[in-house]
Amino acid sequence: MKELEYPFDADYLIKNKRKIKKELLTQENLLEKKIAILGGSTTSDIKTMLELFLLNYGIKPIFYESEYNKYYEDAMFGNDELNQFNPDIIFIHTTNRNIMEYPTVFDDSVMIDNLLENEYNRFKKIWQTLYTKFKCIIIQNNFEYLDYRLLGNKDASDIHGKINFITRLNQKFYDYANQTKNFFINDINYLSSCYGLDQWCNSFYWYMYKYALDVKAIPYLSFNIANIIKSIYGKNKKALVLDLDNTLWGGVVGDDGVDNLDIGPEIPGSQVYFEFQKYIKEQQSLGIILNVDSKNDYDNAIAGLNHPTGILKPDDFIIIKANWNPKNKNIEEIAHELNLGADSFVFVDDNPAERKIVQNYIKGIATPEIDIPENYIRILDHNGYFEVTNFSKEDLKKSELYKSNAKRNQHLASFDNYEEYLLSLNMHAEISSFKPIYLERISQLSNKSNQFNLTTKRYSIPDIESIYQNKKYIKLYGKLEDLYGDNGVVTVVIGQEKNKTELHIDLWIMSCRVLKRDMEYAMMDSLVKKCKGRNIKTIYGYYYPTAKNKMVEDFYDQQGFTQIAIDDHGNKTYQLDISNYKNKNKVIEVSE
């Protein structure tokens, strides 16, 4: 919903929240998550706004909300309602209003260090107590600066200053976050500076309603929290599709010529595009897939990308569509060639008419309302499309993985027989029970896979860690490499043992990068082998249809299962007698 993309109208969202919620609840296949909000100030409107942004990301939140300023009591002493709620995520909304004691000018350095440790340890106990009890994700605000400085500029550098104290306390929070899994910082210090600290710290709302921030700032806070949560559950965008003329450079390459384009660090008009390209290049380093969709002659587009002072070069892009076709058609082709859903893309184009056409024809794609070049980075960045909560080695080399896939497709063109093509890849798979080193990647894959995802279940890292330790589960990961490179962990199967002789498959997912490579048959063979080792006689599989996973609706039929039930929603249940199973993998060498 465009109203919920940055830059949004806070007044409009606050006034129309019920109408917007009603519309968002019409979506299908919403992912339900239980979120506990423990507040050091009034949080009711934060909850309301957070719900809108999460629904917009396909997540339906169910909330527990602590009483006013009872965050410490709920965390440390608990209550039956919170215990029964058993949250997936806990958000601790504390601000500088909740710092118990600041230094005074009479305190020496030892006293101030003790104050700092006491304040930090109070929060550390909260986090550790909550995680021990609920084994869930915790999101904690850092602290925004005060809107006054008793010592003036020296308040930032002198140990007696409150600004200095907050800076040091924030750093302790960051150190804890860097050392602790499943713990994330909601950076309200940054948000308040973007919003304007004087406006953020609106004392009127504190004294009247115990709001720790300006009411109109609440949507910005809630949007930021929602971005963290949607990233945890795999709702990030995955790829950029970029226009060229007046987007990556100033000018029209076909009319102005390469030499007259505005791109480079020397003059203001060129520097803005230079820095935007630099920002895009940095996104690529985090695993964001770059593509081009430009109304241009191909040779002109390549010449522009080879501009000597440009940052981005042709090799930085997986697919370059430079032609005169409608841009929505090009994007559909890019999505098909990459095996990604169109809603995985962010389309960046300076032309509002092109954005509107793409938005109307491609459901779920993001089309940020960039205006002047000076705002390109801010608008793209503040939307949080690619919010980082965890990233793996696979993310860091994702561009190379997709380039390798392009080489495989070229290789395929030389074969008439598909099985001969697969054999020619010399594929080798490692299929084994979960290992600690891969748990983060397994969680990430479960949240990102949409097309090859039979039950659409999502697992956070705490969920995966719990399954890893549970002996009632068979849990397999699969890695695949071939003559073009190592794809890393690309598939996961999780099955729960019941009644001693049954295995019920909760999750079967596979990365779109290795579709149609017969990896699913290798996994099935290994799964049956594991089941036989446990004297399991029957495997039950489940298929829950969504708008994205239609490609696997016949998966269990192809594996030799028998359909035994289907409900009014199209949810299917399958059964396999292991004694009748015959190995199906013919092209992949497997080691365990």
C-alpha cells in the first residue's frame, strides 16, 4: 500500500488507521506472529501503527501490551497473561525518560562508571530473563539524546554530561547486540535526529499522556520496528531494477552522448549521481541483486555504464534490459529469468509515469517516489527495503551465485537432452542433519523461500535452535555444488516423529537458485534413509497453497506419495509407505 511507504503522511495514517487496517486484513496467507510490547511509556498508538506496517508486509500481529511503565515488572517477575501469550517477539519500548539516574557535576569518574554499569546491568538482566523464559526475539530501543545540554557543547565530551552518558550507555547496548543472537536494536537515536530532536521530545505529550515522543513521530517509530520484524521473517526485498537516464546518471545517453553525461565526483550536478551509484554498489555488497530496465538502445546503455567516472559497470548487473519494450514486461522477464517473485523487486525510476505503469501491472513490487536526485539515497534508504538483521556468507556472494546461474543457462542451451545437461554439471550434494554452523542460514532460507515452500511456515533462529535440540525431529539441510561453483545451503526438510512409526513433514523448502536441478530427489532419498534408520514406516506430507507456491502443488505426487485428504481451502495431505519407495536421484552424487 503506497500510503505506508516512506515518505508517508503521519496525519493521514493516524486519522485513517481503521480504514487502512480493514483494507489490509483482506489479504490472504498472512503470517501470524505474537508480539509483546513492554513499554516505559504509553504504547497504545505505537501498537496501532505497528500493526498497519506489519500487515502491509504480510504479517498479522497478535499483541500483548504491558501496563504503563511496567516493562521491568513484566520482564523480571512475569505474569500469567504474558506467560500464556508466549511471544515470538518482545519489543521493549524504553527512552531517555526511563534512565534511572544521570551523573552530576559532583561525581568522580569511578562514581559515574558505577552509574553506567548499574543502568546497563538493569537492562541486561531484563534481556537475559526474557530470553531464558521465552527463547524469543528481543527488540530493544537505544536511547535518544535529551533536547537540552546542561554543559553546552561540553555535554558530549565530558563524563559529567548527560549526552556523554547516553552515548556510552548506547555503546554498551550495541556491544551486547553484537555478541548476542536474536537481539536487535531499534535505533531511535537515529530516528529522532532525522525527525528533529526538538520536535521528537515534545514535552506536551509526555506531561499530558505519558507519550515519550511526539504523536506524529509514532508512525516513523512503528515503521522502523516493522522493518526489523519483516526482515527477521524474510519479508525483505531481494533485488533492484534500475532505470539509467536521469536515475543512475544525469542526461540521456542516446541524445547527449556518453561524454556529456553528468556522473563523477568533480562538480555538484555530477556528484549526486556518483554518490547514488556508490550507494547502490554498497547495496550489492550486502547481496542485493542489481538489474537494469531502461528505454534505450542496448549499446548506448552499455556505453553509459562504462563511463570512466561511473561506479557501476555492466558486470555489476545480473540482467540488463535496454530496449523499447514496456518496462513492466521487462521486469516480468527479469523475474522469470531469476526465478524470483515480482514482489521481490524495487523499481527505481525518475519518471513517475513509468513508476505508475509498473505499479499498476506488477502486484507487490515497490516503486519508491523518488523526486529530485539529491533525495534518491534518502528515500530508498529510509524505506528499509533491505533491512539487515542477519546476513550469511551466501548473501555476501549472492551476485556471483546468480551470475553462475546465468552461465548454467548458457550451458543448457548446448544440450537437447535435459538429463544429459544435469549430468554434465557434475553436481555434488552434502545432505546431513542440522549443524550449528548452518542454523542462521537455515532460518534465513525458511523465511525467504516462497515458491518452493510446501507449508509456508517461517522459523526464526530461536525456532530453529529449538528444533535442532529436539530429538523428535528429523532435520536435514542440503548443500549443492557443481562445475560452476558452490551454491551453499539451498534446501531444508524438517519432519516431526509421531507415534514412533510416523514422520510428519512440517517444512520442505528449496532456494529458487537450484530449481529443476533434481536436488529435491536427492533430499527425498536421504530423508527415506533417515526414516528407515529410526524404524519409521510412514511419511506424511502437507501442501498449503499460496499465491506463490503453485509450482510445488504436485510435488508429493511426483515423489510417489498418495493424496489422502483435501479441505475446502485446497490444503492437501499425502502419505507414503516407505517400503514402496524407490530411489529417484540419478544425477547428483551425495555425501553425508
